[in-house]
Amino acid sequence: MNKRELGKQYEQMAADYIYGLGFEILHQNWFAGHNELDIVAKKNMSLHFIEVKARETMPYDSFADAVNKKEATFHC
């Protein structure tokens, strides 16, 4: 399995998990221009924009450190 296939598998696992928590999955792999959101979900009238990261090891101090500035500032 290549990295792209593995990433899609982890994104689906994340979507299944989020759905199990009571979220409505609105979109997966939603594109706006050259930008992509892995998961767009809704719960209790709030929208949630989710970036899925899969790592064999987590070399970061926190999960937030794994998201770069471009990913954190998504513009439509």
C-alpha cells in the first residue's frame, strides 16, 4: 500500500470515528481551488473542519504542531 492509499484509509477511519461520536459528515476531501479539507462535519449547529494526519511515530510536541501554517489558514 502506498502513502496515498494509506492516507485515504486513515481519513476514512477518522470519518468513521467522528461519525460514531455523533457528527454528520458533510464532505470528505472537499476542494476549494488548490486547497483541500479532509473532513467537513457538523454537530450541534457547529461546523468542524478536520485535517487528518497519520504518522508512524509522532515527533511533534503536540498534534497541533503537525499542521503547517498553510493548512491552518484555509481560504475559500
